[in-house]
Amino acid sequence: MAIVVVGGHTRNIGKTSVVAGLIAAMPEMHWTAFKITQFGHGMCSANGEPCDCETAEHAVAVSEERVGGDATTDSGRYLAAGAVRSFWVRTRQGDLSEAMPRIRKEMERAENVVIESNSILRFLRPDLYLSVLDPETADFKDSAKYFWIARTPCW
């Protein structure tokens, strides 16, 4: 199984487009795709806007996008690009560890996996990590800083 992680240094720079492009370019990989969203204080970490990704009753919510789902959502775009299965994982900031048993369970059922997240790197080592960067945007997520600094080779 191949595990590919796509992260980025900020919001709205094309991470989902990169994931969808990989899925569409390699349909023979039979991708299972995951979108990881961390929320806190009613604000979505994906776009910084007030959101409905927070769940009052749980620290974690995992939804599987259904075939013919909403192609305007990230997980729906993955299916539209050709993913075999697609999940939206929502956790409170710092609680991604609570979602890992479910993520790992779904990964065991997958042929190949692509995950949109920086934070997932704390819990697994992918075969490939792609970081989407926009030099015009100064904002840099803490999770991106950690993995950019910790993993960047020095030559």
C-alpha cells in the first residue's frame, strides 16, 4: 500500500486540488482519500471561517462521502476525481490521536491512501509527503512549520 500525504503552509492554497489531481492522474491506484479538519472555538482550521465541522457531542467525527456526493466538498471532490472511498475526519485541535484508530481501520481496507493534512504526520510515516506552498502568502500554520523545519533536509 502506498500512503501519500498532502499538506500545506496555509489555507486555500490548493491542497484539495493537488489531492484530486493525484487521484485523477492515477485511477489504477484505487485511492481511499481522507480530508482531516481540526476545529476549535467554532472556527474551521480549513478556512478560518465559522463552521459546522465542530461536533458538540464528540471530540472526533468521521463521515464517509457517498457515491454521487456533493462535489463542492473536499471529500466529494475526491470521489468526483475517482477515489474509491472518501472520508472527512473532524477533530478538535490537538485531538487527532483520538481519530487514529478509525483512520487506521479504514486504511487497512484500502489499496492506497491519500490524506490531506499536515498533522497526520505525527502519527504515521507516508511514502510521500507533498507540501503545497504559496510564496505570496505569509501565513504559516503551526503544523506546517513543525514539519517543514523538522523534515527539511539540510544540504
